[in-house]
Amino acid sequence: ETIIIKKKKKTGKQRMNSLSSCSFSKTLTSLSLLFFLFCITSAAAFNLTTTTFGEGYSPLFSDFNIIRSADDKNVSLLLNRYSGSGFISSDYYNYGLFSANIKLPSNYSAGIVVALYASNGDIFEKNHDELDFEFLGNIHGKPWRFQTNMYGNGSVTRGREERYHLWFDPSKEFHRYTILWTSQRIIFYVDEVPIREVVRNQEMGGDYPSKPMSLYATIWDASNWATAGGKYKVDYKYEPFVTEYKDLVLDGCTIDPIQQVPAANCDEKTAELEAADYAAITPERRKAMKWFREKYMYYSHCYDTLRYPVPQPECVSVNVPSEQELFKDSGRLKESMKLKFGRRPRSHRRGGRGKARRSSRVPAGSNHQAAM
């Protein structure tokens, strides 16, 4: 049985009052920024139809580490000393919206990667497409970080990573993470806040994902790169590490990935997807996205001129002067900006930890080694 996730519907007047109370200013404090993001999510919550695990998914690996609730609406993925675990959607989709409410492992999480991603690598091994959320664990007292990425037609040597912090603790409660993928744009959402948009243009060619993909969810041991470039490993005295999922959403046109024969009424489903509220970034959401990226993004491939002297095609529409000035030519946040946003430079931290030099350049074709 499917259910609809939606908050109590507001009248037009109530919606306008709610949005007007979220007046936007360039001098937002951290508290007012959080209030603004709260207003965006409460005034414009998405209507999403969920599915049970059995209706839409199957185990990917280590089903002994997959725990399903009695009503089959919630599922937990475990990592222990024996294995990680994962699940996959039962169908492939030719464009769609993929979403889940997720709560990440708490306590010590160094070396752990939790991923929610769309891919077709099992079918198109040499020219696969992929859209990623990857959450990177950390040591005690340090927050989870996450990154988004996009590959098209096997373009793994042209990684398109962006890395961020969050404005909340993702291990304390559930938050919704969403990937919208249409023929013209890709939008990554955290709750109802858009954090990244990729707009298709002719110059991207095959780098824009366009082949049918499945949705994957995994947890695994990435001790060799996930935390401080591999300095901190998974500590199994804290096992099991549990990631919880609920309110799973698969919305799009199902398709045979080999013959690429779509299901009936595919055109209608695609039109519904592209006309949905979440398929366009409203002015209010764009303001929230701007402030999220200026406050919480700490690396972007679009600003990494050491790695890409000629920006990749989608960066032309992404680069924002007020955002770009925050970053060095390595694509990393300037030290002065870390101070401005309350992030102390590594050299100022107690005990001198972090004084060792870090590479300022992300190795081409690897989104792993430089995830710090």
C-alpha cells in the first residue's frame, strides 16, 4: 500500500504570509538562515508517494545485514566486521525522482560511506551513468560530511564532485534526500532545499546521464579514503553501524535497460514528473540554495581550475560570482571564508593536528582520495 507524504495544505493567503515572513536579506545570521530554510520546507513541502521495500526493491548484497520492519515500510542497512549491505530498486527508470528519509549511524563513524545513488554500471560497464549522494563518516566530535557527483557515459575521468557540510546532525533524526533526474536538468535536494542543479546543454554531449538507471542504497567500509584521506579507519568496537531508511520513493517511467522499451503511459508519467512542484526551483528555493552553497559547500569542481583549467560545460550556468569568490583555484574554501563562516583553519586547531600539508588538488578521475 502506498501513502502520500504531505503536510496540512495551506490556503493561498496562508502560503503567502508564510513566504513573506521568510523575508530574505544578505545579512542573514546563522539563526535566521535556519529559520529561512525552515520556512521554505514548511511552505512548500513535496507531495510524494511512497512504496514498501518489497514493492520496489530487493537486496543487493549481504541480505543478512538488511533488517526490514514488520510493515515493510522501513529498512535498516548494517555494517559490521563481516560485511556492509545494500539494496537496489527492482526496476530501471528512464528519468525519475528517487528519494528516502535517512538517519545515519551515530557515535564514531570514521571510515564509513553511506550512499544513495542512481546508476546503470551493472548493465553498461564501460559507459555507465551515475548520480550520487555519498555521506562520509567522521571521528568523535566531528560532523558527517557529504558529496554529490555525476557521471555520464562512463565519464569517470571527469569527476564532478561537490562537497558540503549540513546544517543539522543527520544521525539524530531522519531527513529526506532526493535526486530529481529529467531530460533537461538534475536537482539534488536535502529536505525541500535544493543544494545543486545541473542544467543540460549541448556542449555536455554524452556527459549528461541519459540511459536507464536503478536506485541503490549502500553502507560500506571505505577506510582507505573516506575520513582524512584514510587516516581514520572504521573501528569495529562500535559495530554494528546502522543506517535507517523510511518513506522510500521511486517515481518515473520504468523501462527495459537493454531493449529500452518503456512501460505503457511513459510519456504521461514523464510529463507529470517534469510538471511537478519539485521539477523547478522557485525564487524562494533558489535563495535557500544560494545561501546553502555559500555557507556549507567547501569544494566544487567548477572552481577547481588546477584540475580543470577549462571549466566543464555545465559550470557555465553554475558559476556565481558571489559563490566563486569564496574558493581558491583548487576548488577548496579559502581560509578567510572558513573564519567568516565559523570554521577555524586547520593550523589553528589545538595540538597542531592537521598541520600536515594536504594536497590542494583532487586527483583526476577520483572522488575518493580527496574526500576530507
